[in-house]
Amino acid sequence: MKKKTYTPKFNTIEPELEKVLLGGGYVQYVWAGIPIITFDKKVIWLNTENNKRKGIKFALNQLAKKFKLKFKLFQKDFIWYITYNDKTQKFVDGMRLVR
């Protein structure tokens, strides 16, 4: 496993994102000890470990933008939602998105 630390330009107060290359084309980013996203060319897995903090949502959205993963997380009335492939649904921890 090859690790590289990535500090997002958007907010240096939040914990650093750690990039982990898992092999087989999989890339994972760890935020504050939580592997928040794992993806390859076919699938995206999202994980918050039910720790729905603004920083995690912000980091996931920034990673989606950086890698053109085409999803967007947002919150309405304390509930998290995700828009992917022009469909909006409730966010479920551990979601798997097919690319």
C-alpha cells in the first residue's frame, strides 16, 4: 500500500486527507482516520462511518469535483442527500455508485 497525504486547498483547518493506493486501480482517501471514499474506473464507494460532519461532506464534494466523479452531497433539514447521474436520493452510509 502506497500512502500520500493530500491537504485540500479549500480548508487547512480540517484534518488532512490521506491518499492510499490499494492496488488493482483502487484509490482511497482517508479523512481523520475514516476511509471516506474508495474508487476505481467502475465503482465509487462512500463511507462516513455514520459521522455526518460538515467537513466530511465538504471533503467528499471537493474530491468528487477534483476527480470528476459526478456526484454532489448536500444536506436539507438535517438529512444528507446525494445527486448522481441526475438522480437525487437519501445518502446511505456505505453507498456504492456504479460509474
